[in-house]
Amino acid sequence: MKPRPLTGAITALATPFRGKDVSFADLKRLVEHQIKGGIDGIVPVGTTGESPTLTSEEHIEVIHATIEFARGRVPVIAGTGSNSTTEALEYTRLSDEAGADAVLVVAPYYNKPSQEGLYRHFAAIAEATDLPIILYSIPSRCGVEIGVGTVERLRARYKNVRWIKEAGGSVDRVDQLKQAMGDDITVLSGDDSLTLAFMASGAEGVISVASNLLPREVSRLVSLARANDFAAASKLHRRLYPVFKALFVEPNPVPLKAALRSAGVISREDVRLPLCTMSAASRAVLARALAHFSR
């Protein structure tokens, strides 16, 4: 089977909770909300999915459920990253068995490997699966950036490594990656607020937080940019920008879950410690941004 495209507007799904448990009923509604909104793919159990506080069993259950709920209508890109290569390999194997279309693998966090260590980590995963692998570079959370040279080495050796979610906050990284590899690397923005700028420099979409709430609008933004209609894309970006920023007024996905509950997409905004519910001041910031967008 020909691999499905991993470009466009892709949602990094939240994992809804009901008290101490995953709310699979809410997860199903959230997946339907994405597909009806025209989203191009979904990512369960990434950072937005609170993967650090899911048990191993829950991690795989959420991937299985997301694949079941999607019913093949959009690609499901399973989050299988870990700071343990052994654990990342196991999550990747189980996601492959579950029927995932691809995997998103974040740089190992906390242990801060060298670039050689990063290369060997991703190489071990690439050698263990035929699934497409989206590298995920987010140095603010991991303490280390996946170097352009490391990406280049991986891309040269492994045909299933040709995508990167870039969340380092620098548009220049798109140019660096494209200068090194051209069309051999597909760059996806990891920051909603930088999507337009990234795409103007050669990125081919976004793995989005905001699209949980506004899938149609984020899809439209990406579609306009891909069609080189940057005048219309810029106008939409300006409308969306306050929402993009407000969704990060507190750690992700705390504001997102509050917004999703307010919109009736999920029934509760529960998060797991060490995350906690929003302060009144932050809630007011979010409410103002959403009200302004809805005018």
C-alpha cells in the first residue's frame, strides 16, 4: 500500500479525562470533530495528549481507540517517543501492530543525549519498523535540538525518515533543513503561531494544538498557504493569532481543554498532576481571545 501523505493540517490530539480515567467517549467526539473539520491527520499521545502522565497501558489503549474511531478516514500518527530507546521501540512496535499509519518520535528528554546518541536512538527505531517516522525537535521541552546534520544522516540512510516536526521557535530552521536536504525533507510546524511563516519558507503543514478546537479554520489557513495565497492566509492568521497565543497562556493542554469543554467538544477539562486547572486570570485571557475570534 502506498504511504498516505503526512502533510497539511494535522491535529496533536488532547487526551480527555473523566476523573482518573481516560474518557474514550470524549475522545471519540474529539476525533469526529477533527474529521468533520477537514483535518488531514491526527496524532494521539503526543505532548498535547499528556503522554508523560499516561500509563503504558493507557498509551497503547488511546492509540488503538483513535485508530478505531478514525476508521481509516485520516492518517493516525502515533506518538511513540520516550527518553528510553527501549520504550520508544516497544511503543512503535505496538503502534505498528495496532494499524497506525506513522509514528511521531520526540527527541529523548531529560537525559540530553549527544547528537551521536540522538542519531543512534532514531536509527534503532528506523531499523525496527517500516512505518514512516516523523522526527520531533522541541528543545524547550527536551533540552536538546535534533541537529540538521543528524537529520541529514538519518534521511540519507533510512527511507522512512523524511519528516520533521520543528518546534524550536525559529523560522531559520526551515531554511537550514531545506538548504541541506531540499525536497528530501518534509518540515511541519510545531507551533501554531509560526505556521504561516514556516510555510512561506517551505514547510508543508503543521501539527497543531489549536486545530483540536478550530480544525476547519486551521485547515483553511494551511490550504491557503499551500495554494500560495498568502494575502488571504495572512488575513486568517491575524484572526487566529490571539487564540494561538491564549491557548498557551498556561502549560499545554490546560487552556485547550478548558476551551474544548466550553465549546462542548469534550465534557470535562480534567488534566493530570503536575498539570492543574487554569487560574481565573488565565481563564479570562482565554475567554477574551475566543470571544474576539467569534465576532
